[in-house]
Amino acid sequence: METDTDTMECQMKRKLSAEAFDILWELRKSGQLCDAVIKVENKEFPIHRNIMSACSPYFRTLFTTEFFQTNAKEVVITGVSADIMSLIIDYAYTRSAAVTSDNIERLLPAADQFHVLGLVNHCCDFLMSQITAENCIGILRFAKNYFCPNLEKEAYRFLMINIADVIANSNEFLQFDIEEVCHILSSDSLNVKNEKIVFDAVIRWIDYYPVTRKVYIARLLKTIRLGLLSKKYFVEKVKVHPYVKDNEFCKPLVIDTLKYLYDLGTDEPRTMGMCCNIAAPRIPHEILFVIGGWSGASPTNIVEIYDTRADHWAICDIADRAGPRAYHGTVTLNQMIYVIGGFDGIEYFNSVRSFDPITKEWKEVAPMNTKRCYVSAVVLEGYIYAIGGYDGQHRQNSAERYLPAKNQWSLIYPMHEQRSDASATSLNGKVYICGGFNGQECLNSAEVYDPETNQWTELPPMRIRRSGVGVIAYQEEIYALGGFNGLARIHSAEKYCPKRNAWIAISDMLSLRSNFAIELLDDMIFAIGGFNGVTTIYSVECYDSTTDEWYDAANMNLYRSALSACVVKELPNVEDYMDKER
């Protein structure tokens, strides 16, 4: 184990090393004690051979082998420009370099040519920070050419995640050859919420050079999970497209797809050999976890996982053995899940549990300062906020926040209202909380917290009183859904527009529900489970703002209310959470 003394010694060594490099840098600039000159084009660079040798095996070989005369002073280097060599020499002395968008395409190859591996990594880090939908394919190719595996992996990951934007906006995508485009579009990791996106990509790629590329249509159709398209779309858009209709090799694929799509409504087992490929869901890049809640006559600790690509729920064997809880908060931060406060039917909790979905381990972390059942939990800028709630005796207007790095909760300024059974979200650096119950009545009030001023500000009231409400930030607005108005469970929904400082009604949910879970997934709002006034429910629905419509999603396995949910993105072991029968 490293001791404080070891740490101090390491810090001292780094400080002395930096000071030594600073001195040598000053000596080089003044030309003192230099024992060689590197000449590039018409420019001379006085250097210290030992410094250049320390940064690169190329220069170490150049300056230490018998081919270099110890009394020689000048080395002429070709194949690189003077400004790039200046940056390489700068890096040798300072371990930093002024990498820019203008010089990166020359600097990285030169760093690779002269085996300055630290500078290669520095260039790769710069390129990682610059990846966009427009340039990720170019960076991917660049990384392959110069064997930068980490950069290649990151560029490919970005391409998979943002494929819809790449297809729509990248001209580099159109430069793919047939092997490359098939490899990309057939990948299980392709992040498309609808296979229409892949069909559009195929057509866009062919349209770029239709005369030479349309012959590949049958091969390209096989990259699309055609069985996941709707019958209407396949018949009206794919089957009749001129590239498809006019190609003989497409006919068997069209027939098999139609048979599969029309067999969906029958109970007969499918025998098609291609069935598993034609409708195989792709791997999700986000996993929705639903934890705990009230099921039947008692709370539960059962965890369910939703796979958005398969539209399928599965019970996952990762329940917290510390016990069940309901009316709690669940958030995710840095791929860790935190379960906050709640109630087990007897005890009100201030305890907080964390779950690592990579190692699958549960841990107890620092408890809150206050017991909080019916708590509102949210993440903002690296902090977890726990707001309001009920401690078994009093409704709370207090709030606190947790910093994982310090494993510590600290109180923040209290709200204007006492609130339990409210719901909170974050948007543009602020925390919003809406509705709830103050002990006497259901609330329609809302307020916003600014961490820079540590103050809460009251917002215009919602149009309807809502306790057991679901609140979430979506498309730069605050959505408040469902809940209990003091008389009945409701399915109405509204949104707050910060720019207009006003609440606006949106389409009603399909189901009455309060005390449900709410999350964003695939750029849609998911409302999960809850209580409809008669019974707990397991139904799930999702909202698309572009159509202002709600759609049914697959039902959970368990009826439950007072549950909580979170989404974890980009898990390296995502396949561990996918149903084996998907």
C-alpha cells in the first residue's frame, strides 16, 4: 500500500524532473551546452542528444550507434517540415505540444515516423476530443493507418452510437466502399431505434453513385433487420423501391420478409432458416433499470431490465440482499446506480445503496442527514440531490446533495414548500421540483434551485395539483405527468417552458397512474408502472414530442408502484443484461 511518505517522494521527484526539464529547455533556447544540431529544410535546431534520445527510440538509435560520429554536430532530417520538427523538439523537452486542427494531420504521422510515442498519444487524445458525426469516419481511417488502437476504438464507438447523425450529415459515409458499408450497417452494435434509418442509409449510399452501386442492393438489404420494420413500411417503401423492384436477387429476400411479417399475427411456429437474422434485435446502448417498489401487499427488491431494441423486460438476478424498499429515489452517475432513502413497510430510510452494474456489487455508502421516504432524487453536475420527503413524522422542505468522490452528504438551502411525493429533474445547470404533498393538500407549485446562488425560486404553478407525479427534463422543457390531484389518479400531462415561463398542456397519457417511474430512453419519455386508483399496474408507455403522442411499450413482468428507474449508458458488459431468448 502506498504511504503518505511514498506519495510525497513521488511528488518531489516529479517536481525535480519538471524543474530539470525547464532548465534544459532554457539552455536549448539560448544554445548553451547543446551537443548537436538538427537541420530540417533551411532551419537549424540546436538540441541536447540525451534529451532527444530519451523521448524516442528513433533519436536514441540516431545518436548512439556507430553511424553517428560523436564529434558530428549536424544531422540533416528529411521528410518532415521545419514547423513540425519544432513541435517534436518542443515535446521532447516539455512533454507538451501545441496540437491544433491545422497541424494534426501532419504532426501525428511525423510523431509516428520518429517513434515519439508520447506525442502520438497526445495527438490521439486531441483527436478524441474533436470527434463529430461529420469527421468520425475520417478519424477512424486515420487511426487505422497509423495504428492508434485506442483512437480507432473510440472513433468506431462514436460511429456506432451516433450512426443516425453520421448517415444524415457525413459525406465521409458516402465514400465507403461496399465492404465497409456492409460491415457497418450489419453490426449488432449499430445504435438505431428503427431499421428505417438503415434503409435510408442504404438508399443514400447508392444514390451517391447509382449506376455502379445499385447492383449491390440485395447484399445491402441483408444488413437491414427487415423483420423489425412494420408491414406498411416494408410494403410501401422497401418492396416497391426501384432499386429493389428492378433487382432479381432481391425477390427471395422480399418473399421471405413478407412471409415473416405476415406470420407475426399467427400462433404457428416459424420454420424460416433466416428468421433469427431477419428480426434479430441489435444490441442496446442504454439499459433501463427498474428497482424496488410496492408489489402486492409489500415492498420488493426485484430488479427488472428493459431492452429497448427488443422491447422486452427481463427480471435480473441482481436484487439487493439488504432488503426491499419503495418510495425511494434511483439515479445513475458515472455508470453507478444509487438507491436513495425509501421505506420497507416498517422503517423509513436515510440509507443509500450503490450498485456497480459492471462488477454487479451492492455497497452501502454514506447515509443522508435525514430519513427520506417519498424522496425526489436527481443528478446535476456530478452531485446527487435528495430533496424533500417524509421521515415518518414530518414532511420535509430540506434538501441535501452527495459527492461520490468524498462519500459525503451536505445540506443545501431548504425549499419554500414542504414536499413529499414530488418529483425532480435537472436542466441547464438547475434543479426543478414540482408537485407533491405537504401534509394537508396535493400541490401544484413548483420551484427551481440554482447551485451557484444556493437559492430556490418559485415558478408559476402547474395547471393541475399533482402528488405522486412524474417529472423529467425533455427537449429543453420540464414535463410533469400524471399523479394524484387529491380526488383521483390522473393521466393528464403538461410541460413548463423556461423561455415562456409558462405551463402548456400536452396529450394525456394512455393510463391513469401515480407513483410511477419515469425515464428518458431513445429520445422518448417512458412512464413505467404505478397505481391507477384501483390496483398497481405493470403497463409501460412512451411519449414522442415530435408527434405529441403516447405509445404502448412492453409490459413489465411485475405489477408495481412506488418504484424508481434509471438508465445506464455504454456498459462494456451490456450483453450480461440482455435476455438470452431475445
